[in-house]
Amino acid sequence: MKIKKLFQNKKFKHGSLATAITAIFIAIIVVVNIVVALLIDRFDWKIDLTANQIYQVTDQTEEYLKNYNEKVTIYVLEEEEAFKTYSDLYTQAYYIIEKFASLNSNITTEYINLTEHPDFATNYPDVELVNGDLLLVGENGRYQALTGDDLFTQSYSDDYQTSEVLSMAEQSIDSALAYIVGEDPVNVAMISGHEEIDLSSIQDVFEKSNYNFNSVSLLTGTIPDDTDMVLIACPSVDYTVDEIAKLDAFLDNNGQLGKTVTYFGSASQGTLPNLEAFLSKWGIQVQDGAIHELDSNMIYQNSLTPFTTVNANDYTSNMPNTSTNILTPYLKPMQEGKADSGITVTTLATTGETCVRQPADADANWQPTNDELQSYAVALAAKKTSGENSSQVVAYASVDMLAFLSEPVVNNGDFVLATFNAAANRENTIQITPKSLTASTLGISSFQGWLLLILFVIIVPVAVLITGLAVWMRRRHR
């Protein structure tokens, strides 16, 4: 009878019901979690909440993969879990690699530990492979290896006081996929011997987009026959007449055209008569001095570091968007001039109409006036066409804009890569700029820090404790 009364007791009934409901609810939660986990793995349902979407590929890559028909295996030379958890950098690379495989059924991934399978490397004797590398192998027999240096790079500030880590995984894999299907690289000759700016720090960005670089002195040598593009990086010393003749011959290419010269200038340059005369023939008029932007809404640090506007044209058509400004510090004054017959000039980017030129010989009392305000060219492209072939000269007024290729809040990376690709006559080419993996710090004041401390360490825990005690006391006296 006591047992029967126990089962009829209200407390027992209510307690048993609550326990049963709790158990059922927990079971449902477990089942839902299992189902959701399976669906996430099957359909790649993941949400990337990072500021610059570091675990996702860009729309350009997604579009490129839609029409990629070569079967490619991405061999990751490490155990999958070891590669994924080695560091935050490799975790990011892991998700990018798997994203490629999920977007195109022709691309598969395979994880191989070289320590356990040393014979694997003997199949590819012309590349040196170590654990942690990637090897992309096409069914057509072409392959390309990627090392950690291809996946990540570190960028430093001018004073080397700060740095950021950049991911180039997506860019490098895109480049390797393009190589496997036979897209030839662009060979670039960087001219030396005129106290040029060192651009070695930005070569990685272009090399991952299938550009090859070599240094050439026009004083002692010639431009190699297989060169597609000549790069003139803000020289301080003028070119000789013979060097200019070599540039002319390169662009003419025995009447076949099909070559490109790119030039970067800066407000720091002096007068270079021979080089400036060469540019003038192509309709690119440069002056000495510097450009000041007087609209405070269009400057970065001061009037010499303006934000400028990208123009929509054939050179910028492959950019994801042209509405975001580019940052172009220390602009050399440049305008479209009168070109030789048969040459057309396109303005790729411009300043606002609130800019003024400060002459190089201006004294310390120089001040801009509203009467001098006008717009200046930031980049110009001059093209000479014969039949289906054309040669081009592309001039950028700011070499310092290259320091911001990986900065996500401005459009420098997409702009420079898009215009380079167009100048190199590369069609249907995607351009991917590196993504910063350096965590942003939360900028709060000391007072705000104390408020957060008081709120989450004192007020919230005390409120929870008081609420719990109140509920307990109420139930105790029922």
C-alpha cells in the first residue's frame, strides 16, 4: 500500500513528469545536433562571421570554378587533423582548400603524410616536397607545388613597428589551377639602374596571379624576347636616348605589337626629360611637384594622401566593384596629353576636382588657391592598335599605392591587378588579393573597460544569484 501511495503522490507524479519531459527534451536536442552536424558536413552549411570572410572564397573564384573542367587532386602532405589544427593559419588554409573541393566535383582533396609514404615524392622529382606542402596534380599530367610561403606572407609597416599576416591560399590555388589547364604566365622585366623603388615586397601578390619577374638593365643588356611587360618603378635617374630606343623597339615588336610598358611615378621624383618625352608620345603628360587634395573628406592622413575614384572602362571591368575608392599617396601631377597618331588614351582613375598642384620649386610660403583647383589623372592607359594586336603604355601617378594592395577598406589590390591583367591582354582572368589574418583589437577607453568589468563581473553575476535565490525561496514555501 505504501508503494501504491508513493506512485499516487502528487510530488512524485509531478517530479516524474518533469524528469520524463527533461529526458525527452535532451534526447531531441542530441538528435537535432547530430542531424544538423551531418547536414553541415554534407551541404557545407557554415557561417563565416569574420570581418573579411577569411574562411570563404571570393565570388570571382566561385565563377571561375563553375567552368573549370580539368580533374585535379589537391594533395595535402600531412594528416588531415594535424594540418587543420596545426595553427590558426593552417585552419584557415584548410577551410579554403576544402571550399575548392566543395564548389567543383572535378577537384578533390587527399591527405598524405610524407613520413609514412616517402615514395609519394619520388613521383615528382623536379619539386622538393615536405610535410605541410600542397601539390595540385591535374589529370593531364601538369602539376604545381605550394609551400607555406605560398599560402601565407607577412607584411610590415614602413617603420617595421607593426606587421600583419596575410593569407594567399585562395590566390595561390587559383593560380595553380590556371597553370594546370595551360594558362601561360606573364613575363615581366623590371628595369634597373636608375635608382628605382624596390618593389620586391609586392612581387608575391603578382606571382600568385601567374606573373614571373626578372630584373633587366637597359644600360648593359636588352629586353628578353619572351617578355610580355616592362615595369618602370619610379626611377630617380633619367633614361638615356639608347634606353628609350630599346623601349620603343620592344613596344613595336617588329611591327607585331602585343607588348606593354607600365610606369609608376611619385611626387618625390625630379624632372626626367627623356622618360617624360617617351610618355608624352603616348599621350601621358607628367609634371614635377605634388598633388594636394583640399577636400578633407577625401584624404587619409593629410592633403598628400588622397582617396581617388576608379573609372568604369575596359581596364577595370573585371573588378568586383568600382565604387570603392583607391588610396593614392604622393601623386605625381599627370594629365592626358596629345598622343602620336594611332594612339588612344583611357583614364583609369582620377582625383576629385578639389585638387591643386604644388610646383617642385614652390617656396615655404606656398599656399593653394581655389582658382587652381582641378581634377588630375591617377592612372592612364595608352593603346596603339594594328589589326588584332596592340601595344600599351600604362602609367600610374602613385607608386605608394602599391603599399595598400592587401588593405580591405580600399580598392587598390583589385584596381592594380585588374588593370595589369587588362594591360597584359589577359582575358577572363580572375584577380584575388590577400586577406589579412591578423586579429583586430577592440579599441575601448579605460573608462569603458571598467564599465564592462563592473557589468559582466559584478552586476550580471549578482543579478543571476539574486534571481536564483528568489526562485528557490518561493518554491520552498509553497
